[in-house]
Amino acid sequence: MDGRYADCERITLICDNLNTHANGAFYEVFPAERARQYFRRIGFVYTPKHGSWLNVADCELGCLTRQCLAGIAWRSYIFFRGKLRRGRQTSTLGSAASTGK
């Protein structure tokens, strides 16, 4: 913030909901006065807790694991790829992930 953004009056920082993305983290890294100065210049915008891309990816992987990969031995990449293709053709993987179920 003292380099590239030194001339900026206010900085908007978009974060996920990870616990390190909070004002307390500044005080762990910088002396109190500097942490306060930085924190006053930053406007935090958080992604939705249950609607971020990470949550969507987690739902997708969970569906994939339950519907396509449960109980299989990973013989080879080709075997794995074929199993995924067959699973996509016969499952509701896309709709289950998009509804969050």
C-alpha cells in the first residue's frame, strides 16, 4: 500500500470469507498505528458465504465423488476419464450442483 497504491485515497478489496481477511490480521502483521492507517484506507467487500465460486466448485466435486467415483480403484487416467464421461451421461450432476443439493 505504500508502493503501488500510495496515491490512492481508498482501496476496495474483494475477499472471500476466509478468517484471515479481517482487520485483526493487519494488527498481527504491522505495528498498531500502521495497521490502523491501512485499515482506514481499505473498503472490504466479501463474496457471499454460500454463493461464491468456491462453494459451487465444492458442490460440484461432492456430486462427482458420490455419483461417479465412489468405490472405484484408480487404475489409470484413461479409466478415470471414461468413468467420468459415463457418469456425466447418466447422472444429474449439473443440476444437482446448481441447486446446491
